[in-house]
Amino acid sequence: MSVAEETRTPTPGLLKVLDGAVDLHCHSGPSPFPRRFDHVEASYDAARINMRAILCKSHHHNTVMDLLAMRTQLANAPTPMYGGVALNSEVGGVNPSAVAVAINMGGRCVWGPTVSAGQHIRAHSHDDGFPSATGNLYESEVSIFNAAGDVSEEADLVTRLVADAGILLTGGHLDGESMSAYFKTASANGVKRILLHHPDFIVDVSEPDIETMLGYGAFVEHELSMYHPQVPAPRWPIERLVDWINKIGPERTVLDSDLGQQGNPLPVDAYILIVQQLLDHGISAAAIRQMICRNTAYLLGLEETN
């Protein structure tokens, strides 16, 4: 696979808007899910639009380990790469030990349960456009609640570890009730960087729940992949994303790629296509840069960019 395939050339004006973007949702490999490119290739391809940084996500393992193992290859790569850990059954679920390992190795994000979340398992029981692993991973459901229905001691400790490290916590693919409780605990424990992924895909969070999470300091992420015509599902119209941006406001909205899957467009090409569509539909360059540069840099713990 050549990452030069399907390249697009942005106009000078669009390139100025894209300059310094931070992608918080890149699915570069390795992964049990088939991936189009690895972390090193992702770093080099991002230079096409002068990305500032990339957060690489795996549903199954701590990606900081990948980056450290690839440090020689990444030493002169143009785009800084960051990693973290997702709290799925492959790492022991809501496991403070796995979180401590990721943080001590330099992790910048702890994703809530994704493929192990009950909400994801229910959604994935039908054709939702989500990829499948190449083999049986013997996954089991993971919850942030204990048997009594309260936020578990483990989930509480995870949020404290994240708060102490000053890194990003996300809700993963938890349902609205679970995510609200998780974010409430996180906020109470001092977590400052909180992110809700794709509220209308898999997690299906209600507007009242979104308002509650905004009150806990959460940002709302929308993924460019879901509006790209070459991604099999959901292929939503760009007007839907415009409506979301106008509803939540660019100050609390984040746009990321959620790309890297085999057969899908490259993240950079999604930025070029979808951001141009947003400009064509009246979203200002300043608003777009707020969502792809400033908010994302803050959540990754970088200094703000203009």
C-alpha cells in the first residue's frame, strides 16, 4: 500500500485553514483490525497538510508501546505521534494498572470502553459499518458500574490517575447513562480534558445527555469519516455536520478523521474534502481552525495554536 494513493491537492486557501491540524482519532496500525497504514506512514502522510500532531488509537492495546518500538523510524518523521490505551477487555477492562502503565510510558489519552462497551456490542449485532477483527479475540463486556449500579472503584481510580496526569479522558462507546456518570466522576476528580465521541453513531447519546456532559466540561467530537462518500457507512450529508456545529458551537466541537482502516480514504484526504465542504456551507475558517487546531491541541495537552 502506498500512502501516496488517492492524494488530493488542496488550494492555497484551504491549506492555510488546515495548517497545524491535530487529529485525535487516527486508526493507524498495527491492529487486529485491518489497517491501511502504520503509525510511521501516518506521520509522513500528515505532512501533506502540515499537521501538528496525531493521536493514534487502537481498540485492543496500548499504542504508546507501538510508538516507543517505532521510535527509530519516527525519529525524523515530520508529524509527532501520541498514544494511549482503550479500556476494553483485551487490557483487563476498566483497569487502573493498564492506565498507570500507559501514563508512565507517556500516554496522552485514556479511551473509555469501545468494542467492549455494552452499547457497542448491541450496535455491532447488526451491520453498523464498524470493522471486525481478523480473528476471535474472546472479548467480554466491560462496564464502568459495579454490581450495585454505582461507578466502580476501578473507574473512579482511573479518572483520578487521568486527572493527576493531566491527560485526555474519553467516553469511548459507552451509552449515555454510563458516559454521563463516568464524566461526572471524572469532573469531580479534577479531569479537565474530556471528550464525547460521535454522539449520533453507536453511542446514540440524547441531546439532554449531551447538555449534561457539556456541563462536566466535555467536548463533542465528530468524525470526518462519517461524512466521506467513499466510506461505506454511515455516509451522512455534510448538512448534518453543519447542523451539529451550529447546535453545539465550534468552541466545544472537535473534528477528527476516525480513519486509517483498510479500504477507506486516508485521513488527510478526508480533511481536504470535508473541510472544503464545510467552508462551502458557510462555516468560517476561524471556526474550523477552532475545531481542528485549537480544541484538539488543548485536549492533547499541547499549547494552543492560532
